[in-house]
Amino acid sequence: MRRSGLHHRQHARQGGLRGILGKLSLAAVVVLICTVSFLFSSSMSGSGGSGYSLEANVEKLWKPAYSVGWRPSSAPRTDWPPPPSESNGYLRVRCNGGLNQQRSAICNAVLAARIMNATLVLPELDANSYWHDDSGFHGIYDVEHFIKMLRYDVRIVEKIPEVRKNGKMKKIKSIQLRPPRDAPVSWYLTTALEKMKEHGAIYLTPFSHRLAEEIDSPEYQRLRCRVNYHALRFKPHIMKLSKGIVEKLRSQGHFMSIHLRFEKDMLAFAGCFDIFIPAEQKILQKYREENFAEKRLVPSERRAIGKCPLTPEEVGLVLQAMGFDNSTRIYLAAGELFGGERFMRPFRALFPRLENHSSVDPSEELVANARGLAGSAVDYMVCLLSDIFMPTYDGPSNFANNLLGHRLYYGFRTTIRPDRKALAPIFLNRAKGHVAGFEEAARRVMLKTNFGGPHKRISPESFYTNSWPECFCQMSTNNPADKCPPENVMEILDSQLESEGANDLESSTASNSTVSVAER
């Protein structure tokens, strides 16, 4: 919504738009949008057409996707009053899951507080069972920045204050509720709000995917974007480490980031066992039985219908088919790859310049400050700022989905999203020894995909993956709904907030005067 730390500094350097830093309407300052051929044009639709060039294709992909005149903006465009001085109570939430699942939950918590006119208590982050990390909100995010950036939207406190009752100071006890999954706005305005007014505070847990993503209110959706892309800024040491890694990678030219989701939990979830040895299959089966709901899956069919993460070798083959050569520098964001080196070896043979945050910066500072959720945060920032980002599995992968949405908002930065379903028969054919024509077939599939430009959100694509058009605007348009907010939107919101503060002061003064007279 406003200044966004490293996000805006990157934009300012790229676009030279210093004069608009801090403007809410230009919160995600326009990135230098290169005049490039539209990636969906006919020249990109096939691999055999006249004038087609692999080198030209790769050169285009290193640049942002074509914006078609759109730019990011999550500023309010209709009347958006500041939060009232009197709230209906306190809202506590516990955000479960990994870093990016928690991130989405925080966005939902802010929106829920706005919907109920509640005071939001700083969200609790679950001590994640995967990372074994209990650093909490204070350990990952800049709390002062978070509260300040959302001052026009909700009231936020770090903890529920104590109140005087029967001559003693006591803490308000919150009643615990379990929201339905993807609960509608109506649930928060009825069940949750009634309990809040009755008890003074409610505690929603668990709070992952507990508010419907598709809400028929563009202003509510823009609030989610303000939280996700502006208010949630990582702590300074995480930003510093991330910036250092990006600078080292970029010192040698363009670089690509890849999220390799070839990990035990995702392979077990997807039921992708068939390419592993019997001992590994038992490990995956056991993990699935212990962590996921029972569901009949046929492992031999999963890969054939595109339900499995791409193997590292398949990633390399796709990139090679698209025209990337072995000089391409690639940053890998991933946990421990299941199956080990035997799966990485073919990938490394195709693309030897593979890095991760430890290889780029083996310093003690990074080792000491990039564990658990902080390490995931560093990977997130490096992937956000990379020239190209490629997820190998963007199904229920919150890391990949959030990054795809953030990169779209951050100037339509190029993403490569493999169409696993369309690629599956091509890979299976290759595995049977039919190598001839493989690259042309894979390339034809990939060039039909979206590379990060504006596109309609169609279920099951998440709002967090694609916030267009709600969180974007156009300077020149005949559609009022798409028109960018006024240049002075920050001044308008500041004025509204000051007016609300003045009213609070008058009310407080009047109340104090009444008390003083009564005491006399």
C-alpha cells in the first residue's frame, strides 16, 4: 500500500521513479516494462514457424512479461474509512503450516478483523513441525512496519491489554473457535462476531484457509494485497542476507530461480512412488499414512496424468528444450530432495551452474541467521527478485503459489510454469526410448503457457497466485473499475485518519471533563 522496503527500492532502481515512492496508489512502483513482443503472440505459439529462434525466445524470457498497460496497485479506489475508535473486541489467530501458508493466514486475519471491526492481536505463528521453528512473528517479520503500514485498515496490538475489574487488573480471556474451512464473510459477521461481543475476545485456531478466497468485494481483496505485498516485510537481517545473495548472483548476469518440490512430503502427498526403489517407496507410503487422509491412489497412474512434481532431470530437459544452455545460472530453493544425488546428477549434467543460499554465501552469518523459517524467507526473497522463477509443482505448494502471485504484482516478472499434464505423455514416450521429436514436442507445450503477464483467474487458481485484476489498475481506460486511484490517495487517507484521531481526542476530553466534574 505504501513504502515497501526492498520491494520499492528494487523498483526505484529499475524504473527511476523516485518521485512516487510512498504513494499508496503507486505502492508497487512500475517496473521498467521492456517493449517486447507479447509472449502469447503467434510467433510464440509453435516451435517450427518461420523466423522462430531459440536464442530470441530465451532473451525475451529474461525480461518481464508484457503488461498490456496494467500496473500493480492495491490502494483503495472507493470510500475506505479508517478503523473506528471503538472496536467490537479482540481477534486472536494461530497461523499453522509453513512460512507461506502462515503468510496467507495473516492476510486473512487482517481481513477478518476489518470485516468484524475488531482489534487484531499480532498473529501467532505455529511452531512448525517441519522446521521445528518457534521464532514467531517477531523473529521473521518487521512488526513496527506491519502495524504502521496497516494503520488505515485495522487496529493492531501486540497483546490483549488488561482491564480493571472489581478493583483488580485482569486480562480479557478469549474464547476459542474453530472456523470452517473457507468460511464465508457471513460466518465472521454472525457466529464469530456474536462470540466476540459476548466475550470481548475470540481465538481462532487453526487458521489456515479459514476465510474464502473468492470474495465479491474488490476492496477486501485489495486489502489482502496490501498485507501480503507491503505490510509483511521480513526482518532487516533477512532482507540483508537476501540482497547480498541476489547481488552475488546478478554480478555475473541474469539468473533463474527454481523451486524443486521433489521432497518427501510432496511426493507422499501426491502418491508418486513408482520411480523409487522398494525401500524408498515404503518410506513414502508410511509418511503418507501418518500425515494425510486416506485416499486410494494408483502410483503408476499419478505421473501419467501430471499429478507428480517434475523430477530434477525433467526440469533440465524442459529448460533445454526451451533454449536455455548450460551457462544458465540457477538458484535452487528446496528442502532435502528425496532420493538424493542420483536424481540430481542428470540435472547437474545439463545445467552445472546450480547454486543455493549456502553455496552463494557460505558465511557464518548466513548459517547462523538462515535456519528454519528464516531460511525459507531468504529463499523466498531470492526467488522473488530473480529474473525468472520456475516452480516444479504449483498444486498445493504454498511457497510456489505465493511467489507466482508476488512476482505478478512485482512488475509481471517472468515465470515458467510447466504444464505437467500436457508434458506427462511426452516424458513417458521419451522414457520408452522415443527420443526423436522430444524437444520440439516439449517446447510446443511450454510456449502455450503463461509467462507472468495479466491473465484471468480461473479455479482452482488461487487469489494469492493471481490477484489480477483486483490489485492492478490502468492509467488510461474507459472502465471505471480498472482506473488507477488518484495521485493524492495517501493525503486523503492521512486526512481521514487525523480526523478520526481528532474525534477520539474530543470524545476523550469530554469524557474526562465529565469525570472531573463528578469527582468534584
